[in-house]
Amino acid sequence: MSLPETPPLSWRQRLRSEVRHHALLALLVLSYAAIAVGFLSAHGFVGLPVFQDYLIGAAMPLMMLAGFRIFGEAAFHILHVRPFKPAGIWRGIRGSEIFSPDRWGAALVPVLLLPLFASVFTSFKTSIPEIEPFSWDPALMEFDRWLHGDYHAWELLQPLMGHPLITSAWSYLYNFWHGMIFVVYWQMFRIHKRELRMRFLLSFVLAWAVLGSLGAFVFSSAGPCYYAKVVPGPDPFAEQMAYLYAAHEIYANRAFLAQDYLWSLYEAGKAGLGGGISAMPSLHVAVALLVFLLMRQFGRAATWVSGAYVMVILLGSVHLGWHYAVDGYAGLAGGWLAWLVAGWLVRFSVPEPPAPARVPKDAEA
């Protein structure tokens, strides 16, 4: 005798269950926002982050998901369905699992929370030098050189990477790091492997809050590319920056352009897209590691590609002058710790998500 099917949840039941499931994520984000905004206000930075930035951040994943699905459905019908009927595009879009209550219910809380987190994070990061001026660069430089046998880490990499074409290619690969936001969007809307999804989202927030805010404040530093601008006296990275400038004259160095952009924002006291200067610890490395730890669950190819990209970021951050090598080592340790803590939190403090109304065709998407 077959058991009766469980009736699908109403929107109210689904929303209530999703809020419970995301309660810890909400607590972390809202606590971070309250502490950061309160701290900035206590130091004279009165006002909340720009609301327009929040709206853009919240709308972006929604528009991208809907846009990709609509474009894909339209392209399929135009190229493959005969006779072509425009109404078929609408029927395909309306019946797509992309727009199912399961998927949108799962995404609702992260879509509302994470743009707020990003907005507050940017406001805090750009304010760090005003509250705690860059002071750790000499100590980090000396420790880095001691750790690498009285050599700067970039000097050890120069024989392998010190060629203009390699530098240019590496700078483009390094800039691809910003594409990891699509991994976050993907996890926002996933309705499969929800425990893994929540572990990634929690570790992502923990890494940005603890490493990118607290760590960046405690170890306020600018990095090798700005060393001469923030530390009086001889510049131990003058030769490296001279090479990077010369290489840029031959093949475009995206990092060199980005460094000029960030410094112009810093001098103007503006928040700007992606603004804020911080060397220690390396959030670039930490986030790349989190993506690797996530992608280990999606096959050998995903593991090898994401693992190789961690090395691209770690080596590129040194070669391109963004970071001291110890920044990257700290990023690896901090990212791994965030992953472990998030796993523990999911295991013991996160309620089960609601069961999907039905098994979707594209559940693995």
C-alpha cells in the first residue's frame, strides 16, 4: 500500500520554514551590520550605507537568473522549435523550475540579507584607514622576508613569473576572482544539497566579517604596491613596481590599473565600487579557498580547476604587488577555519529546510 503524497506547503508555511532555516545567517548578517554601523558612528562616520547600492545588490541576482532563463528559452524556441510560436516561449518560462516556489523561497532571505552585508562591509572597509591608519606594512614586510629566507616572496617568484606576457595573463586571471559572485548567486538559488549550500553561505559571511573587517582593522596595512605611499623611507618594493610598470607598457596589466583606481578612491575619500584598501589578511585567497571547498562536492574536474585557481590567486597576489605572502597564508588559514566553524554551525544550529514540493528536473542547477 502506497503512502499518500505530502501536500505542498503554502507560501506562508514555506516562508516560515525558510526563515527558520536561515535564522542563523540572518543573525550573523544583522549583528555584523549593527556592530559595524555602530562602530563607524562612534568614530564620527554617521549614516547608513547607500540604500541605492543595496537595491542594486538585491536586484542583480534576481535579474540575472530571470534574464538567463528568458534568454535561454527564447533562443531554444527560435533556433529549434518548428513551427515557431512566441507563445511557446512564455509557456516554457512559466513552467520552468527556475521560477518554482521552492527555488524562490530558498533564495528570498539570502537575496535580502547578503546585499545589506556587502553594503555595510564596503562602508566599513573604506573607513578603516581613517580610524586606524596603515601601520603594519613594515612589520609584515620584515616578517615576510624572514619567513622566506631573507628574500621578498616576489623575488622568489620572479624567475618563473617575471615576463610581461605572463604577468599580463596572470592579471586577467586574477581579476576573474570577481566572477566568484556568480558562485554566491548560484548558491542563493540552489534547492539541492541545502546543508552544503548553507555551509558555504555561512562561511562566506564569516570570512568577510572576521577576516575582511576585524582582521583588516587590527592589521591595518596597504600592501606592497602602496608601500612607498604609506611608509616613509626606502621602498623595498621599488624594483617590483618598476618591473610591473614596464610590463604594463608592453602588455596590459589589469592589476596595475586597479591599483591606480583604488588609490584614487582612497585619496578622494570615496567608497566606489570595490573600493577599500587592505592587505592583511587576504580575502581574495580566503574566498578562493571557500569556493574550492565547495566545489570538491561537484566532481574531480571542479575540484582540480577550483584548486588550481586558489594557487593562481595566492601567487598572483604576491607577483602583482597586492599582498605580502603572509597575507595569503593567513587567508588560507582563516578561510579553512571559517569553513570548519560553518560546518559545525550547520550541524548543530541550523534547522532543516522545507522539503521541496516535488523533485525538480533541474534540481542539480
